[in-house]
Amino acid sequence: MAGTDTTISPTQDTPPADSPQDSLAIELRTAVMRTSRRLRIEATGDAITPGQYTVLAHLNGNGPFTLRGLADLEHVQAPSMTRIVNALADQEFVSRQVHPDDGRQVNITITGAGRAVLAEAREQRTAWLAQRVAGLSDEDRGVLSRAAQLMQEMSGK
């Protein structure tokens, strides 16, 4: 179309929104993604990678899982999950047991050492975020508190 600029500037990751709701959704998505990425980076350090953290979190909350079950949860191929689990097993953060119903499969379970490294990573994430929140005004902390409640409600639906 003549006279219409449809280019996206390097600082924009999506085209302009059609409505105020779209605009808010874009802002929220961007903020959540950047914060999530930063939390993953801040917490992993030298002990575990972000992918290993996620696998340990799955195992800690809902384990044990088969390799296929973990791969499906993480939306990765089985060979990728095998590499993650092998690295965790090498560090003794997970253990493998024969599946009770199917001897051809292996269940992956988190170990005490895995729980400890997961707890440490969670503490690092919380400390990083708490430091950022502490620098905000009381009013801004209240806004974030309400936003956190709303986001929990939205993600539960």
C-alpha cells in the first residue's frame, strides 16, 4: 500500500496492537518472558543448566517420570532429554529405576542431592527478585502484588 509503513523497528518485537487489550497483552508477554529468562539465568550458575532445573522441578513436584514423559513435558525430542538426564545422573541429581509396569522403560527420580541443588537455585531466583522488588516504592510493590495475584488467577484457567 502506498504511504503505509509496515516495517517494524529493531526495538519492536511485534507489529502494533489493534486494541488496548492487545497492547496490554503484548506488554505483559514481553515482561513475563524477559523476567522468566532473567530468572533462569540468575539461578542456574555453574551447578545446573536452565533445562536441568526444569527437569528437576518436574521430578520434585510430580515424579517419577519416564524419559518420554519428561520429553513430552518439555516439548523436546527423546535424545535431547536423554542428554539432560544423563548430565543430571552424572552429578547424582537423579537416579534411574526399572519401570514397575514395563521392564523396557526406566523411571527417573530426583535424589536428595537433586532436591538440594533445586532448592539452592530457587533461593537464588527468589533472592535476585527480592533484591529488585526491594528497590521499588511501597505503591509499586502493591501493584506488583496485585498483578501477581491476577497472573496466578489467569494462568489457572
